[in-house]
Amino acid sequence: MLKAMDFEGVKTGMPTLVPMVGTLSLEFVELDAKTAVMRMPDQQPYHNHIGGPHAGAMFTLGESASGALVLGNFADHLGQRRAAARSRPTSSTARSPWGR
């Protein structure tokens, strides 16, 4: 079972635990029990077809920040519980703007 981690340990361990953190050179600006701020350097290989950051890289940035908070706060519970979003059935109707 994982033990609770100090946030400095999370910072240094993330590139090994999540290899894309290292690949994208993601950096922690701030990390504590309530806040995770990360930075992604502007790197040409991770640009999309219009020259901005690729959506996959931006998603990885956000997912890494939230993962660092979960790991730092709940590492000792991860073997017993699973973090998951609750969902409710939803429905939606797409309508044509032309009334068909």
C-alpha cells in the first residue's frame, strides 16, 4: 500500500510515475494540499497544426496537476478506494438550425 506522500516527493516523483510529465517537461510552480500550479514550456514538437499547444499536451498538464493533488493528499488510501467522478444519466437533443 502507498503511504502518504510529502508534496516535495510528489514533485520529484511525477516524471517517473507519469512519464508524459517528463516528456513534456512539465514543471511545478506551486504544490500544496489545496493548490497545484504547473507550467508547460512552449515546445514546437508539441504544437498542433495551427501552431498552438496540442490539446493532448494541455490535457496532460491539467491531469498531472489534479493527479499530484490526489497523490499528495490520498496516497495512503489509493489501495483501498478509487477516485471516480459521480455521474448521472443525461440526455440531450440535437436540433437542426433549419428546423428539420
